Amino acid sequence: MTIQKPLPTKRPTRAGNLADGVYQALRRAIIEQALAPGTKLPEDSVGESFGVSRTVVRSVLGRLTVEGLVSQQPNKRATVASPSISEGRGVFQVRRGLERTVIETLAGRLTSAQTETLRAHVTAEERAQGRDGPESIRLAGEFHTLLADMTGNELLIRYVAEVTSRCSLILALYGRPHSSECAVNEHQMIIDALVRGDEATAVSIMDEQLMAVATRGLLDLKPVRERDLKDLLSDYRAAAK
Amino acid sequence: MTIQKPLPTKRPTRAGNLADGVYQALRRAIIEQALAPGTKLPEDSVGESFGVSRTVVRSVLGRLTVEGLVSQQPNKRATVASPSISEGRGVFQVRRGLERTVIETLAGRLTSAQTETLRAHVTAEERAQGRDGPESIRLAGEFHTLLADMTGNELLIRYVAEVTSRCSLILALYGRPHSSECAVNEHQMIIDALVRGDEATAVSIMDEQLMAVATRGLLDLKPVRERDLKDLLSDYRAAAK
DNA sequence: CGTCATTAAACAGTATACACTATTGTAAAT
DNA sequence: ATTTACAATAGTGTATACTGTTTAATGACG
């Protein structure tokens, strides 16, 4: 039998779910670039910094890995994911398909309350437009998850949230400083089309916009930035082996 | 300090990754209905039956929960998911969108080797058509994941695999005994359209087929079957509380 | 008999211990 | 000086221990 010591400064596990909190925090940290892609995430250190044990961190890292924000390989430290450009393109392509489904589901079926919510959001976007980059970016992203939420389709919501967060990462890596002034106006047009049930128009605006972001706006630019050096080297090494 | 006992019959952890094995096994068991929807999955029992500890089981259940094959709520036992009809519809809708993206990606871009593989698969489907339900169903499903694989889009592959497996669950719950004799022919037509780059036709056949499965073929039928009884009861009990 | 309270058994959440693997630093040998 | 061997370190994989919560069983009381 094992002899136990009194556990001095240990609170007896009050909360039901530490993992969720850590998950949210870590996720935000990654999306908002507080943790740059490639950053090492040893379970111990992360655990210490959140005041939880490896068990919790481990489950969180697992979730984030599934979502593509963290990459893990066996017996190696987890790192903040740093997707390649082609992965990035792939994510954007899937996103286009998903958002089209969102639009199709919503066209002509928005309640007035929902319309109101959307218009209010666009107003907020307009207000934040001139100044404050991060805020503006966040709002632009939220427009899409907001739409997805309104479908009430649980899976669709999850997938859109996932691709949206991955796109944030990708844009941070490969996007040019800032090129989203066009968004607000188009968001307005999407809402209008949605309200009058003009599915085709809504889809085409949305698709166009995402397409633009994925190609002209961002990915085709210069992909090499400081933090990618390591990735590039590893690619070359693999090819040379 | 804690006093440790010698750990008598403990093997020193040979393998690097038990979780993957258990994951595969459990996943198959669920998809193939060896574990019916609603089956309780206590961490201890599952662990014992696979000869691993709760730690491993826990991570596996987490993964499966994300994929929608298992459902978990805090402090309750995990169960094999038993999606509602409306969830089912939602999954099918997302699936339609994803598969459309697959078709669009592939149209006019199939290599001859890929075409060969697809035709061979359809041949296998034809052979299995008359007899052996399970085999036939499995092949019909694999046609879709095979297509997805050919896109080379990692995320798309994962999503299609996920919705496909969820659809298996849903069909098992709400589908009529067997109504997939139409599939083979249409698969052939999709390949043809894909090869000659006729995106519109390929999309419409695929979409039509999935739509048919999701509405006429399956979901609108009688949703209540024996194994749902327990679920229904639990719903009522919860509502009555 | 049925209903509610009380207790016992399962079970999940979390932390920690130990085995194993990868990485890194360092010194010997060429 | 460069490479190889090996030890020390850091980190993951997994099992187990313990605490708190849910659920089932038991019994008291109406």
C-alpha cells in the first residue's frame, strides 16, 4: 500500500474542467500570434505556465493538433503549427466549399433578428475599419463564424470555426501586412443578397472574396519570411537525403 | 515523499503508441456496428478489454468525440454516439458540400493511373453487388474516400473521411435495410464525367446521389428503431426532470 | 407497497511516478 | 581539427494513485 503525504499547497481539484480553459487560452495565443508558428510547446512548460499538470496540457495539445493549430509527432515536442503554402491553399479551398454551404443554407431563411445581428456586426466592422488592425481582422473573421452559427448545423459550425482559425494562422504566415479593406462592403452585399433570397449572388460574392484572399491577396506573394527559414531548411534536408 | 511499491507484473511499456491501435479498433467497431449507438464506454472497461490504461482510452475517446462517433459529457460515461435525425441531415449537407469540392478539384485533372484505380474500384463494387451487404456498403463508401484521397488535400481528406464515417453511423440508425443498388452505375458516370472534365455533370450526379440518400433513401423513413428506445426514454426522463 | 434519504460502488478529472526516446553536450580517438 | 562514443538532460508515453461526482443499491419511513 502506498503512503500518502498531506498534499500541502494543493487545492483538491475544484473545477470540473481545467482543460477547456487552457484550450481556449492556448488557442487564442496561437491565433493571435502571441505564440509564433514553430514555437516549441513542451508539455511541462505549458503546464507550469497555466498551473496545471501535463495530463491536462496533453489533452489540450491533442485537440489543437486535430484542429491543425499544433503539430505533434511521436516522442517529439509539440510545436505551434506552421503550415506550408500548399497546405494553406488546401485549407482555403475547403473553406470556400464550406462557406458556400453556409450561404446556401441561409439564403432566404434569415429571421429578422438574425439580419439585425449581422447588420450590427457589419457596423462594428465599419467602425473598426480605419484604426486598430487586430480588432478589424478579428471582426472580419467573426462575420463568417457568425453566419455559420446561424445555420444551426453543429458540424458546419465546427468546421467553419476550424478552417477560420487555421486561415488566421496561414494569413499571419503568408499574408501581406494588411489587405482587408474590401471586406466590409462585401459583407454588406452578402447580407442583402441573403435577405432577398438571392443565393447565387451571395455565393458568388463570398466565393470571390475568399478566392481573392487565397490567391491575389495573400498566398502568391512572397512566401518566405523569417520564421519559415527552419521549415525551408527541413524541406531541403528531406529532399537531399 | 511518496513511498513506491515494486510494481510486480508490469511490463515496461514496449510500444511507442498504443493509442493509435486502440483508436483504429474502436473506430472500426463503432462504424461496423459491433458497438451499437448508445453503448456505454466506461474508460476502465474499455481499457481492460484492450489491455491498456485509462490514460490511453481517455485520449482515444477524446479523438472519437471530436469526430462525432462518441459522445461525452462531463463526469458522465462516454457512449457510442447516436446522432439525431436532424444532426444526420446536417452531416449529409456538409458532406454534399465537401464532395462537391472534391469533384471540382478533380474534374479534368485525373491521371490515367488514378482513373484506372477508380475503374477497378467500380468493378469491385459491381462484383460485390449481388451478394454480401456489408462488403458492398463498405466499397460504396470507399469510393468517396478514394476520390478525396486523390485531391491530395490533407484537410479535405480528413473531413471527407470524418463525414463518411459519421454517415455510416447515421445510415445504420435511420436507413432502410438496403437501398444502394443505384450507386455503382452512378459512380461509373461520375468517373466518366471527371475524365472528360465535365465538372458540372460530375457535381450534379454526386450531389443528386447524396441528396437522394439523405432524403428519399433514408432519413425521411421511420426514424424510430429498436435501439433508439433507450435513447428516447432517456430524453423523456431528462425533459421530465 | 411506494417514496425519499443514505450509503456504497462506479466512474471521471487530475496529478504524479516511472520507463523509454530523443537531443545535446563533452571527451576520447583518429 | 573532426568525428565518434557516450553520458547527461529534457521530454514524451503510459500506468497508477487519489479526489470528487454521479449512479445504483439499500433501507427507513410514510
